[in-house]
Amino acid sequence: MSSHGREAPVSDGCILPPISRGSGFSLTILLMNYVVVAIPYFILAMLVEFCYGKLVKRQTYRLADTVNSLQLGTLSRLVDVLRLGFSAIVFGTLVQWLGVHQWSMDSAWQWVAAFVAYDFLYYWKHRYGHEWRIMWASHIAHHQSEEFNLSTALRQTGTDYVGFVFYIPLYLAGVPAAAVITVGSLNLIYQFWVHTEHIRRLGPLEWIFVTPSNHRVHHARNPEYIDRNYGGVFILWDRVFGTFQDERVDVPCVYGITTGLKSWNPLWANLHFWLDTAKLAWRTRSWGDKLRIWFKPPAWQPADLDPHQKIDPNYPKFDPPASGYARAYTFVQYWVLTFASLWLLEVEKTLPRTFVLLVFVLMCFSLFVQGAALEGRVYARKLEWLRVGATLALALTAYLLWPQTLTTAAIGLAGYAALSALAFAFEAYNHDNDRNAARAFG
């Protein structure tokens, strides 16, 4: 599952003329990004999977890993407040310059063709997302989880600024932008359910569609499985282009990236491979390699640099000690931040731009603090007090600078900061008296 089509969202939706299918039957299509509508159902499905895992005594969730995946999903949506709509400018300019005739989208065949074509282009985008460093640097975030469950599907990148070029053929063929985003969101929603270990093989469907079985292979770091099964909805593309690998009974899937992220910091998860590639490009003396490295596979590096250190792909799961309080407190804070980010995305155009950017920075810092707490960092307590103080400062700033529009938001921020401080201080005091508590906040 990969992020795409977010630079030109159709958030409110618009209705196309009914699609006629004969015998007086018609179907009305609502053009919109359906991912936004699906979010509550994603949450419910994760809860069901968690409870089922408990029931059958085969739990695939770990709290820190799950929160980290969800943090990345939230951050991937939150960065929309910074997007400048570059892809929309490119698409719009090309369509206008070339005089492309737009499809009417009033017949079923146009929707089927657009959906299939989108998945075909997604296959190539996804494939190069593994074969080029410039794209793997973004897509790697989706593969870092060492568990495989529905929360993994929401583990999305916040740095995909290149992948949109793979969808240019759709626009040049005349598919309207709103229709591309609609079929793209349906493609993404389909990919959600295949991120599970509880559904095994599905018989003949395995030949045509992406399923939990063949998508487990895609997420595995086993040498037998790496860089296989790129399809979004249809696994047929992998079978045709030689990238298909069946799940083997004798080779259980082991998840995560080959080097291991070894962090619960969602900001680092988004940036670490960009920095790694930039360092290699800087260190090589070959000017050709400085550019070439961005379009080479992740394992490739310039000849004048030392080879990569060999890392055992069977490394243990990242699981640093943290107190039960740190985990619970972070879990609650994550959901508060998530609902706040959804609110911000909904109303950002009605708010002062400076305030929106300040809230964005505070939310990113909050995610960083949450990661530090889950990692049991000794400085997590100080970071949390700093975060609470910054929240109060933002509330005061909003009240003083924009009293007519942000008084309610300022009161809400101040109340949230006060409640966080009280809960944090009370629990931290109790844990200070427990010398056997984990390091986080202690």
C-alpha cells in the first residue's frame, strides 16, 4: 500500500451525471477522495483484528509498533497543509497545452478502464519505488514495521513528491483529475485489507488479485521475497512482468527492512534514507555517481566508497523497554493529536496561515516526543514538559494575535495543555517512586 494522489484532493466531492447501463438503470458516481471517508472503518477494522488476535491467541499487534505505524499515517496526511499542488500544476499545464479532450466519465467502461489503467501505472510506480533510491527513500517508511497487520497499511510516507509522474499518461489520455483521484483512493482502500496475517490463501483469487498471502511476500525481508509482488489490486501485472513470488510454507515471512529502522521516531522514519543517500552522493568523488545514485537500487553505491556493512537480516525485533504508563500516555496522546490533525485539515483554509504552520510544527514535535517516550529515552520527560509549555504558548499567541477567529481554539489548546500537565505530573510522580519502572519519563 502506498500513498498517491494527495496533492490535488477532491475533499468535498462532486457528482457526475448518472452512468447509464441500459434497461433504465443508472449509477451516480460521487467524485471524491474516499480514503477520508474510510478512516473510521479502518479504525474499526483494526480493533476487530486486534480482538480476533486475542481470541485465537495469535496477536499480531505490539503497541509501540502500531502507534508508530499510525503516527506515520497521521503525518502523511498532516503534511498536506504544506503541499503546494505542484502535481496539479504539472497535470493542468500539460492537459491545457496539448489540448487533451477530457473523458465524460458517464459510462461504466470509462470507469473500469480508468481503474485498471491506474492500477497498471501504480504497479510501475511501486516497482520503481523499490528500484530507485529517490523513490525508495520515500516508500521505505511503509516497509519499516516489523509486524504485519492492518495498522501497517496506514503506515504511509510523508515525502512522496516524485511518484505523481507515473500517472501522467492517465491525464494525457483524457481522464479528468477528479476521476483519477477517485479511482486512486479506491485502489488505496482495496490495499488496506490485504495487510493481515489472519487470512491465509484464497484459492483461484490468488492468480488475479492482490491478496493477504501474496502481499505478505511483498512486505517480507527474507532474501527469497525481497522486491516481489508490486501490484495494488491486480497481481496479474507481477505475473506478466516476472516479479511474482508465491508465499512458501517452508519460508515464513519475516517483516521489516533489511537494515532495521531501530526507532519509533516518525520524523526519522521519513527522513533517514534521504539523508543516507545524500551522504553517499556527497562522499563520492564521481560527479556522475552523485546523480546516478538517486536512480540506482538501494543496495548500489559508488565504486570509490567502502561497501555496505553486512547486516544479519534475522536481527531481533526492535523492542526497547518503556513503562506501561509511558505506553498508555503516548497512546492517548497519539489519538488526541490525530483527531486534532483531522480538524486542522478540515478548517485550515479558514485559519490564519501562520497559526496553521505553528500548529503543524507543534504536532510534528509532539510526534517526536511520543517516539522518544516509546523508546524509553531518558530525556523524554523534559521533552514532554517542553511540549506542554509550547502548547500553552501557542494558545496564548492565538488569543493575543487572532482574538476574533481563534479564541475558541486558544481555549481548547490551553485546556488540553492543562489536562496533559496534570495527567503527566500525577503519573510521573507515582513512577518516580518506583525504582524498577522503565526509563521513560522516569
